[in-house]
Amino acid sequence: MSEPYVLRLYVAGASPGSARAVEALRDICEDYLPTRYDLEVIDVYQQPQLALDEHIDAVPVLVKRSPAPVRRILGDLSDKAHLLHGLDLKPRAHEEKRRPSKAP
């Protein structure tokens, strides 16, 4: 079995942007990593020291702690392709954008 994903999502309170980030990330995790992830959602207002320790200066930001390499994904997490790339996950064949074929 492959190494579990350890994820920390830093958000700012219960804002609509925070709720969208949590929902988008949970959807990806359930679809691509069922039973293979540990997600911790951290509200920077309630736990500012954790954000300071991690040098978080903007939210929402996702920190993928493992598997290596450590990555940070900043901003709107509703862009599925960007989120999958940041997590080193490959889109399923039916989700990839098809390029138009070039005529000879």
C-alpha cells in the first residue's frame, strides 16, 4: 500500500472561501485517496501559532506534508486540475482535457 497523504488546510474562520476550500479538498480526497489520507483543517484565527510556525501568510493554503516532496497549494482550491497536480495525482482518463488533433 502506498504512503498515506498527510494534509493540512489553513483557512480563515467560517468564510465562504474557507468552506469552498474544505469541500473541494474533501471531494478530491474521497475520490482519489479513500482511506489513504489524514486531513487536518486549521483555522488561523483559532490557532494562530500553528500558522506562524508553518510560515502561513495567506489563506486558504494547503500543505501536503507527505508523501514527499512537501508542497503548498495557495488560493482557490476549486480548480481540480491544479489541485490534482499539486497533490501529485493524475486525473482520470475521462477528466483530461483532450487537445484537438492537428490536421496534416
